[in-house]
Amino acid sequence: MDMIRLDPPPELAVPLGDTMYTQRAIRRFDPDRPIDDAQLELVLDAASKAPSGGNVQPARFLVVRDRSKIEAFGALYYEAWWAKRADELGWEPGHDIPADSPYRMAALLADEMVHAPVVVLAFSTGNARVAASSVFPPVQNLMLAARALGIGSVLTTLHPTVMERVHELFGVPDGVGFHCCIPLGYPRGGFGPTRRFASADTTFWDRWEARPPWG
Ligand SMILES: Cc1cc2nc3c(=O)[nH]c(=O)nc-3n(C[C@H](O)[C@H](O)[C@H](O)COP(=O)(O)O)c2cc1C
């Protein structure tokens, strides 16, 4: 049995509120600030502490550090991202995205993935239908722990056209379900503010559409 960390590591002893309130999508990574294995162990340990249905713990993480594999994956990610846009909007790769489009920033990630210092792929074993809801709590723990260390991340998905090649690239067996990928790196620039709905607008009290006391 491997050693399981029971006490929280001192590196994560930063106020939880600070990490939650400043976490945001980071898509530009500083190529001169690598992430070391000890930091990755911390964030993956944090992921392993998350809840899962029946405590079955179906989440599996594949950490990609090898530059040539990140480059190969980056090319697949670019293809996948534009395949989603082709499905939805009929856009070709490199389409001139309008300045006010929500896809403008995401398109940046399609270009930047290849430069990420680390990419984490989140999978699950077992029943795929129920697994997703037990994978995203660990993913959120991972991203918050990364934020606590000053490391940026963004959650993103792929497209069916590339999945076979992704499985092949990393030797992932059939029957293992892919859920999302999370590039990690120190941000080029700061974390910046987020724009979120007020909780009073997303919370109902005892009855649908009834305002909470702070609404
Ligand atoms: C399910 C999911 C899918 C996402 N897919 C993408 C994506 O394909 N590309 C991307 O750049 N960001 C993606 N994101 C990140 C969101 O765009 C980001 O969290 C959101 O816009 C808030 O950005 P902010 O944290 O900078 O405010 C995804 C996030 C989630 C939760």
C-alpha cells in the first residue's frame, strides 16, 4: 500500500477563500517557470481527497510532462477545438473570430496548449454514465490546489474526432472514459478578476425563483 498523506501540506495552508475567489481560467503560460514534481504531487494529492459516489474513486489522472507528447497533444487539442467550432458554427480552423465572441479567449488556448508546461488529463474507470460527477470534484480540488501554489489552470474538453489518437498517444486502454484536460502553468501576466453572477441571482430559497435572504 502506498503512503497516503493525511495532514495537509504546509504549501496549501493559504486561505481557502483567497484561492476560490481568485481562481480563474489561465490560458497563457510562462515558459520560463517550470512546475516541479513535488508541486504536481501536492495538487494530485489534493485531487485524491475529493468526494466520489460511494467512495468508489473512479477518477484517474494522466500527467503529461514530456515535451514531445505535449506538442503532439497540443496539435490534437487545436484540431479538436476547431472541430467543435465547425460543428456549431461551420467555422474553419483559423476563422477570424469576432472581437466580442466568447470564443476569442478559448481560441487562444487552442494555440497555447502546445506551450503548457504540464497537461493533466482526467479519466474515469468503471461506469462512464455515473463517473463524470465523481471526476469533477477531484478536478476542482486539483485546480484550487494549483491556484494555492500560484499555478494557473483551465478546464477544457476534446472532440470525438481526436479521441482515438489521444488514447493511442498515451496508451489509454478501451473502456477508460475521458472527461477533461487541464493545462497547468504559471500565468504569463496575473490572475486578474473574474466576472460571475451574484449568488442571490443563482440561488432559490425553499421554492423555485424565491429569493434567498440576501437577495
Ligand atoms: C465544462 C467546461 C468546459 C470548458 N471548455 C473550455 C474550452 O474549450 N476552452 C477554453 O479556453 N476554456 C474552457 N473552459 C473554461 C471557461 O471558459 C472558463 O472557466 C470561464 O469562461 C470563466 O473564465 P474566468 O475564470 O477567466 O472568468 C471550460 C470550462 C468548463 C467548466
